[in-house]
Amino acid sequence: MHGLDPRLLATLEAVVRHGSFSAAARELGYSPPAVSQQIAELERRAGLRVLERRPVRATPAGEVLLDAEQGVRSVLAAASAELDAMRAGTAGRIRLGAFASAATGIVPQALAQLHTAYPHLQVSLCQLEPEAGYSRLKRGDMDLALSYDYDFIPVPPPRMLRRTLVARDPVVAVLPADHRLADREVIDLASLASETWIAAPEAALRLELLSQIAQTPGFQARLQYEGDDFNTVLGFVAAGLCVALMPQLALPRASPEIVARPLAAPQLTRFIYAVRIDTRHAPRAVLDLERILAAQALAALS
């Protein structure tokens, strides 16, 4: 095989990610014919087809090259982070990613505090779920991300990423304020088995899994909802249509229409992490932001 050019690998990655030569060309600043020529050159050097054209997707050989492209990006991102950390100064930019409930419940207060310490620092925020955040971190498109997993479905951190626990977010039962169990201090899942449930936005809280955890038959998501907005779930609960499980951080601070109660055994916990490229050094502002996010998470959950 002839030497592979990282620029050709980057073109392949963009084409596969977009599923389109023209969309990849717009992102990369090339013309569509130039992108086609680069893919043809990559296939010439590899000696194999790397793309299926209709629909556009990677061949097995292309998947090998995509893995190589990811590795190149991760190494360069790590090197860039190391260099940034070696530079003195408090100006610059942090690209932060956060899932929805963290973006509303932790990030605003944390960034306000960070701005006091680093008034010349620019911060951009992208709301996304953990897998997308991991991908962007490894691509070097993000400096720090908030992610999560659950104690009953632990997810190991991806290679080349460093994950720091910043908070334990308990999962609670959310009931209409006039529910027959609203006065209880602790809710046993088995006592809610016959209720009308709404499936929570996060896949880890799907009721099929909860049925296994509680070892109680009868859990059914009778009210179907497909989406990623906990506020929609809260609206259904407040209307008296159903009950739900939610991480505490996703709850509003006060609402007269709902009550949230801790669970009896088995108790469920969502672990919240700060994630960045795994390097020996990290920019001081990024480390400070990690610390501030942890403090804000503790305050929000206390």
C-alpha cells in the first residue's frame, strides 16, 4: 500500500458522516469533483474500494481507514491540548458540550463563575448526548464534555479520554401531586407496577429494564413518547396522565403539580462525568471549569 495522506482520510470521514459528497465538499471547502478525486486517489492508494456510492457508506476497507482517521485525529487533539496547557495566559476559548439537564441545571452558573476568574476567555456550548460528545472530543472538536451513565448500566470511558466523576444524580419517582402515593417519603417501584407509565427520554430508564430491576411484572409504558425532552414528560405527569422516573437534576426546582420521591431498593443513580482528552497536561481554565462544574452539580443536587 502506498502512503496514506491524513487529508484523504479526513475527506473519507466527512463523506461517510454526511452520507453525501456534496455536503462533505461544503464542510471541507472543496468542490464536489475535488472530493470525488480525493476518494478515487484514496482507493488507488489502498488498492480497494473504500465507499459504496448508492447509498454512500463505507466498505469494510473504508471502515479500517475510518478507524485510522479517528486515531490520527485523537493523537493530534491530544498533542494540541498538551501544547495549549504549556502556554501561559488566561485568554482563549473553551468548547464545552453538555447533555440537556446539565446544560440547564449546572452549566449557566458554572460559566458565570468561570467568567469572573477568566474575563477574557470565550466559551462555546453545544448541547449533545454522551456518545456525540465522546466523538467530538476524540475528533478534537471539543475541549470538555459533561456525560453520564447509570449504576445499573455502566459504560466504560472510551479510549484516549479521561473521565472524572463530578456528581451522583439520584433517580426519583415523579408523580402527580394528587397521586395516592404522593405523601410517602420513599417509593417502592413494585407499588407503581400497575400505574400508567411514560417511557423516559433516556434509553437507560426504559421500563423494560425497570421491570427486570424491580423483578415485578406489569410495568408497561402505556403512554408512548419518543423524544429527548424531560419537560414534555413532566407535562404529562403534571396533567395526571402518568408517572415516570427521572434523574433529580432534570426536575424543576419547584412545581405544585408534581412531587418527586426517592426510590426504595433498588435505588438507581445516574453518574455525571467531566470528560476530556487524556493528556498529562490540561489548560488551567479547563481544569478550573471541571472543578466549578463539580461544585455547581453538588449545589444543584443538595
